[in-house]
Amino acid sequence: MTSGHPRHLPDEGPASETPALSVVIASVNGYRYIAQCLGSLAKQHDRGRAEVIVVEGSGDNTAIRVAQEFPWVRLIPCSTSKPIPELRSIGIREAKAPIVATTEDHCVFDEDWYGQILRAHESRSEPAIGGAVENGSRERLVDWAAYICEYGKFMLPFEAGSVTDLPGPNVSYKREVLEKVCGDLLDERHAWENVLHGRFLSRGLELRIDPDVVVYHAKVFGFWDFLTQRYYFGRSFAATRVARAPLGTRAFWVAISLLLPPLFLWRYVQYFVGKRRFVREVVKTSPLLVLFAVAWSVGEFFGYAFGDGGASLRVK
């Protein structure tokens, strides 16, 4: 397998037409999850208007199986391990459509997800439009805790409007604006979505969230698995945040990182109590939430102090 070059496979849609929407998926969790994700996308009402680009970096035989089972996918297999932001950047650069959506291989979708994205961009001028992330893994407390930590902020209900943050698994961009404003972040730094969105805001561009655009987080975690993931993600996040910052700024964030766990816990309570949903699950998972908040904070500390240290390659 080669890295960075798409493998053009037979397409069940109109291959000669430019798609209206490109969906980019960074695949790092193996065949089980990407198959679940693609099976859901296969049921989209507007499937013929979209192309799906899977940038496969699981490091196993997933790319071969995807090519066999989902021939309508544009598959880009990577022979070397790459972090999720770099996989996304590769897919975005290969996208053909004027609207590019990014999601993750552990997500499933409402059947009108494509249509809702396209209608949102047709009616609005904002360059980036995100939506809700609902919980699709509700059987185990550790999976509830994982959802609360990562996506509780984007749980329904909420009003459509301008925001300062959007979820990586459910965000779409006007491709021309994304490449113009964030091209260097895609090509050189392969930045996480918070960095891209920060660039938009710094240029006076608005971000919009729309409650009609919904995805479902559907990943199953083990306790140790998610605990280490919080550390790695926190370290990767912090290292990216201060990648070009002066020493004084890094020292400030090193100090602040030690104070984060209470802030995280307060935010979790605000999200769920304020929306009057799943408050019981927040209470039940509170010991796990404390441990996961500490793991993220320790990750941020090391990221600000010592850099990425390979953490971004371990984020799944």
C-alpha cells in the first residue's frame, strides 16, 4: 500500500459528475468501526450527491477489506502511521466537492445527514457549520463517561446560531474558504479542528451550529483504553496549541493545566443539568469522570512542557 495517493475504485454513483459533498473519514480503529460507519452512510437519502473518502491508517488489513466490501468508497491507504489530523488533511486535499465534511470512523448517522449538511450550506454563508453529537453507546458506564467527556458539549437540545467551537466528527466546510484561510494548517501542521476553527475566528469569520445535523458516537471503550486516550489526546491538543508559542506562553499553560479537573467536572454538570438530559448517568459515572479529567490534564501538562512526544499517533 502507498501513502497519500487515492485508490480509485468502482463507484455506484455518477462518477463523471462533480459531487455536491465530500465526506472525509480518518480511519484508525480497524475494520469493525469503519464498516459500521460506511454501512450507515450507504443508507443516506442523498447518497448520489456525495463522495466518501476514507483515509485508512489502522495499520492492519482494513484497507483491503474496505476495498472489497465498499467499492463505492474513494480509499486512500497509508503505509505508515499518521495522526488523525494528517489523515483528515490528506482527505480534504483529495476532495472534489465544494462542501467538505469531516467525521470519524466510530460514528453513525441519521439517514438525511447529507441533505441536512447541504441545505445548511445553501442557506447560510458561514464557512464552517457543525451539528449535534448524540450518544450511540449506552450500555456501559465507561462508554457513557467517554461520551460525556468528549461530546457532551454538543448534545441536543441547543439552538442554531454562532458558536466558538464545533465537533470534529460532525463539521462541514466551504472548501474554497477552508483552503484559503487554513491551507497552511492543513499542509504543514495538520492541525486538530480547534486550531482550524480558531483561525476562522481570528479572521473575523463565524462558526455556526445546527441542531438538525446529527451524528451518533458509537464506540465501545475499556476503562484503561479510554483513560490512556484522554492522556494522549490532552497531550496532543496542548502540543498543537503552543506549537509556535513563546516560552512564557508555554509556562503559563503548564501552570493552568494543573487546575483543569474541577473546571472540566463543572462543565459536564452544566451541560447535562442545563439540558435536563442524562443527569443520572453523570452522577453514576462521576468517579470515572474525575479520573478521565485528571488524565487529560496530565496530558496537557506534558504537552505544554515537553511537546507531543508521539501522543498524536496514539489518539484513536
